[in-house]
Amino acid sequence: MNIVKILLLSLLTLVSISIHSFASAATTGWLVNDNHPPVKVRFMLTGELDEQTQTVPAILDVQLDDDWKMYWRTPGEGGIAPKIDWSESSNLGDVDWQWPTPKQYTIMGYKTQGYQGESIFPIHLKVDDINANTELRGKFTLSSCTTVCVLTDYELELDFIPDELQADTEAMFAFNKSVSTVPQIVETQNATEQVNVGWDMNQELLQVTLLDNQWRRPQVIVDGDQDTNFNILGVSRQSQADGTDAWVAQFDVSNWSGDPKLFEKQLNVTVSDNQRAYEYQTGVGLTSIEAAGNSLLTMMLFALLGGLILNVMPCVLPVLGMKLSSVIAAPDMQKNQIRSQFIASALGIIVSFWLLAAFVLTLKFTGQAIGWGVQFQNPWFIGFMVLVTSVFSLNMLGAFEINLPSSLQTKLATTGGNDHRGHFLQGMFATLLATPCSAPFLGTAVAFALGADVLSLLVIFTALAVGMALPWILVAMFPQVARYFPKPGRWMNIVKVFFSVLLLITSLWLISLLASFINVMVLWVIAVLLVVVFFWLMAKEYGVPAVIASFSMVVMFAAIGAFATSDDWSNPLPSDLAWTPLEQSDIASSVAEGKTVFVDVTADWCITCKANKVGVILQDPVYSTLKQDNIALVEGDWTTASQPITDYLQSHGRFGVPFNVVYGPNAPEGIKLPVILTTEQVLAAIERASAG
């Protein structure tokens, strides 16, 4: 009998220990849905209990592989917010699910907000009885997306007695860490002192003005009305009626059930930057928002002017030679022939801009970085352009008059000849070579287009194309202009040699851009081979004097460049400016120390950037000013793709280089400089931003 009692007591003890161990574990462990392995989920209790409020802290830990993303409580233009159905649970009251500050993404062309990588959500579980067994039975439904979206369910099951939980240090650490990422709640009575939310019923625009001047490039998200979508149009620093500056965010508003009605509604405004995050719970008042200064019509005009100016930018100069070669032969042609050739070139420019627009839209829809000239961050594109400019350069020397296979000879001859397809291709390649250049009006128009909807982007790119093609459209309209060019003669050979050398220089410059991707020795071999073939063909076609003249021309250009870019041409340009890599946190730290910060976002393939550096930055008095101890120099190298630099550009409403901005104690938000720098503008910005 005693043995039986002992056995029963031992069995009860083991059961008790097992139950206690199971209860104290308080975690589901990692859960994986076999149909969707890139996502794993676990639910953990911290083991703590607030007896006064009868709440138990917990975390929901979600890990997403690679590029998979999940949504915030309000997904944005598309998507499904994650949710947990606790209806099958017992001894469970309210559940407070808190949300860390999300990031904004573009998924398949839709603007959304959510998370990537690992996300930990703090959750407070309110129980009915702290001494009773609690059965957690939750069905967690998660939508995760890349270019496709997958909806998966995870069963969260835990049994525990709240008053008998033991502390789990791992869960406690994760809980405290996740709480620090959740925006601080600011109730309505205090929120109105820090934010102002106004609704313009006529334009159906919502405007959020941040009255707190401590924000630095904030991210602003609005939600709180289940049927309404708030699509952000932009965040910018604007002057207020009282003379102060404030961050202003505007949202395009749409409602699934009809016209949005937001007056006097309570909304959540989540504001964050690298330093802090707040969620303001505030009501909506009425306001009248002034029409945006950058209207589509204004941007179309800017795009036309910017495209027209591209024709005289240095990066397009070699292509002007190809255009000129067709003009030279024009006097012997009929008006209809002249008109058709110039129309073909103009169409080539327009079609290439449409292709660029399609390329940008593809990047936007796939969530990639976008910007003017970003194709020059791709070595395959640069290699293609090397091939194209080399072919044009050699063809102007008559390279393709040798016996090549008939099909290849026909294609190459067509590219450089008078066939309409050749003129069409000339227009296309002129556009491709123009994309590393930024010009006045161009940057403003491109920035507007890249941040606008699909239709506006296509309209702006078409206006850019028409602007660049305008000279050729005018000649097509008035073909008699071609008769004012000199008659063909021996001088045409000189012109061909001149522009073929310019094209060779362009090819060598493009080859140099590949140094970030390919071994330099390989590039030297390619460059030397190209130069040897080029001058061999020149000597064969035009004789040794032409080669000597070409070398003389190169020396002459080098001498002119030396005199134009330095007060003392015998001294090389200085290279001792101490640039540090772009880090936004370092900029803020330097300004806090009382320093003035000069930021130069540049790229090796950006000719305008080189012109700014050689013509202004490395010349006195700007150079000597930048050498002063109170000046910090920051450089963002966008030669190859860099997401932090892309984010920095886009935070300032820019999508291309060059971009220069000056920060200082008197200008903590920065003073943006124009695309093409002048000494006076740089010095004035530094003086205005500096302390004292």
C-alpha cells in the first residue's frame, strides 16, 4: 500500500513539474508554414505580470527572408494588414497590439508602409483572472510580398497561469527593445500644440503642418479612417505666415465608398526621423491649400527648356558632329528629303525618351532606386555605349567601307549613313549620351516627373524629348534653312576628322567609367587597341598629316582646358580637400558643433559634376574657403548604385546629380544650390549658413 502511495505521489510530482515547466516556457517556438518557408513566426510571453492591470506582456516576432515585406496596421494603397483572431481563447480580455514605426515602400507600383527583415511587435494581454488557466488560441494571418504576395496562417497556442509565470530574459529583452521602436502617443489635447491638420474639401487634399521645429527630414504617415487612403504627395520645408519655417506634408485623399469627409474626424499622424517618433491623435480642421507652384503645365515648360539646353551641354557635343555631318550633305537634297531625315532624328530622340520613361517606371514598380542617369551605374549599359560611340567614330573615318559580311556592312553603313533608320538611331544615341548631364530647368522637371504619377511622368518626359528635338523639328518645318550651310568640299573631310576625334574621346571617357567594375589593366588594353585602330584607319584614309593634325587638336584642347580651369596653367588642380563619405548623422553632428558643412553628391559619369568641381569648387576663392577649419566637406559618390545616397537625394526632392547643399548653425535644414554652380552662389550660401 505504501509503495502504491509512493508511486502515485511520484507520478503527481512529475506531472506537476511537467505542467510547471510547460507553463514557464511560455513560447510557441518558431512556426513555419510549409507552403511559404521565407517567413517564420513565434509568440513569447515575458513572464511578467502587472497585477493591478492584470496584463501580461508578450511579443510577436516575425522574420522575413531576402526582399519579403509585410504590412503595417494600415497597408497604404494596396495590401492586407496582419491580424490575429483570438476568439477561441479562454480567460483572455483585451489585447493591445503596438506597432513599431514602419517604413514606406513601393510594391508593384503601389505606395505602401510596412516592415522588412525581422519585426518584433510588443503586445499586452489582459486576462480576466490571474489565478486561472489561460488558453491562448490565436490564428495569425500574414500577407507578405515581393513582386508576388502570399497569404499564410500560423496557429499560436499557449497555456499558462498568469500568476505562476517565470521571467524569460530573452523575451523581456526583445519586448523592451520593440517598445523603444513604437512611436510615443501624443493625445489630442497636446497634439494640437505640435501638429496642425487641415482638410481642403475642394481639392480633396489633406495638409499636415509640423509646428515642432526639431524635426529633420521627417517621414509622415496618416491613418485612422478605415475607408480612406492617404497617399503622400510630398514633405517640404515651407515659410509660414508668422515668418517661421515648418515641415508641411500634403496627402491626396481617396475613399472607397465615395467622397471623403474628414472635417472634425480624429486621425493618427505618425511622424518619425532618425532621432525620434511620435503618433499624434488629433482632429481635422478646414483649410484652403494654395495651388502647388510646380503645376504640370509649369513643369512641362521647364522640361521643354531643359531638353532644349541639353543640345549645348558638353556631353552631347560629340553627337552634334553626327548631326552636322547629315546637315553638310543637305544642300544637295530636295526639301522632302531634308524634312524626312530631320523628322527621323527627332523621332529617335522622342522614342528614346519614352524608353527612358518606361525604364524609370519599371524601376518604380519594382521598388528600385530611380534617378536621372542611373543607367550609367550599370556596366552593361556603359559597355553598350562604348560600342556605339566607337562604331560611330570609326564609321566617320570610313571604317565600314572594307569588305565585311554583307548583312553586318549594311547595318553599320545604315547606322552612319543617310538612311532614315540611321538618322533615327542618331537621335536615340544623342539622348542616351545626354543623360549624364544635368541642365538648368532639367533637374526641377525630372524631380517632379519621378515623384509624380504615371501619366505626369510620361507627359514630362515627352516634353523633355520635344525640347531636345526642337532644333531638328524646326529644320524639318523649314528645310530651306539647310541651304545656308556651306557647299560640300574638301573641308568636309576636316569636319569629319574633327568630330570623329571628339567621338573617340567620348569612347575613352566611357571606358574610364568602367574602372569601378572591370580590372583597370583590361580597360587600358581596350583603350589602347581602340586608339591604335582609330589612328591606323585615319592614316589609311586621310594620310599621316591628318594624324598629326588630330594629335595637335588634342594638345590644343588640353592647353585650352588648362588655361580655362586654373590661374596658373603649369600647376595641376589641387586634390587635397579632405572629403568624408556621406552620412546624414555626421552632418547633424558637425552642425551641432558649430561647423558649416558643404555636401557634394557627384558621380564619375556626370560631366556637369566635373565642370562644377573644376570650374568652381577647386578654384579660388571657393577652394580656399572650403579649406578653412570650420568647414566640413562631405561627398556622396553615386557612380555606382547606393541606396543611402539615393534616399538622401530623394529626401531633398532630387533624383539626379550634381546636387550640392550647405548646412550650418544658421541653416540646419540646408541651403540647396543650383545644378550649375557659380562662385558667388557657393560663397553666399556658406556665409548665410555659418555661425556669426
